[in-house]
Amino acid sequence: MRRQAFTLGLMSTTRIILSGLLAGIAMFIWSAIAHMVLPLGEAGVHRQIPNEDQLLASIQTNLGDNAGLYLFPALGVSDNASRQEMKDAMSHYEEKLAHNPSGVLMYHPMGTRPFEFGKLFLIEFGTELLEAILAVYLLAQTRVSSFVGRVGFVFVIGIVAAVATNVSYWNWYGFPSAYTAAYMTIQIVGFLCAGLVAAISLPKGGPVPR
């Protein structure tokens, strides 16, 4: 009995992984279309910065080799500031925002992050495969058996993922609404594609045997 249960469990796990791989491929194909064919990938993003050369030179001069994520205007305290210092700085931050431009800067010193399309492509592909496999695994733990129910289950996971990774950036950091809506759409439709493939390819039968 144990051997039979182990065999059934192994077969079910293999099917989940296979279904997840197919779902991940479908998600990645959609993502590629959204970024390379449709305008979704560029929504809310300006292609050019006025006087870019001067701005880049100024950033390089002031930040040097200090790579990292910066918010501007800064609070005006050190990275090791005490809680009281942070509180005092926050009390004046609203006024500082009112009299200065604001934004987010992800800074890499010159030459430290070359654009390697193949590497970035593979990382993105692997990320979406992992997302799809996890979504299919969660689906396999349920007793949802209808096609619509299975698609809907993965679709809701996509909504959760899109909200969790985009709305907070829009709310706290002022990411453009068009950018936020576009990237939420890309993620949600990607999970919808994954759900359609999973609903077709994942065998019915409830949770994986243990």
C-alpha cells in the first residue's frame, strides 16, 4: 500500500510539474507579446529625459560607487539614524515634498550592470515558470474539478499577485497610474493564460496523495 501510494504521489507530482511548465510557457509567451508587440510594456514610461547627459553626469558625480535604491527628496538623516531622529525628520518631510520634486532612483554605478539580454531573458522565463508551477500546485491541492472553476482559481491568484506587487508602488511611490494598470493587466492576463493551460493539462482528482 505504501509503495502504491508513493507511486501515485510521484505520478501526481510529475503531472503537476509538467502542467506547471506548460502553464509557465503560456504565461511567458503572453508576457513577451505584451512587451514586444503590444504597448502595455511601455505604458506610463517616458523614453527620453531632457538634458540626460548633464543629469547622468551629476548623478555619477554625487553618488559615485554607492549603488542602491534612493528616494528623493531624502529624509535628511543617516542610515543609522535613531527612531527619534526619524520621527523628527518625518515631521518636516511633508513640507520638503511640497517644495521639491520627488521620485525613486535605482542607481547602478557606470559599468557595474551591463545589459545582458540572454541572462535577463532566462531569469524572466524562470521566474514565470516558478510562478506557474506554484499556482498549479495550489490548484492541485483543491477539489475544484470544473474547467471554469480551475481557470478562475488561477485567475484569482494572478489578481492577488498583481495587486501585491503594483498597488503599493503606486500608492507610496507615485508610480504612474497607466504603468500600474498596464503591468497589473500583464500579470493578470498571464495568470489567466496559465489557468487555461492548467485547467486542460492537470488531471482531475483532488489533492496529491500523501
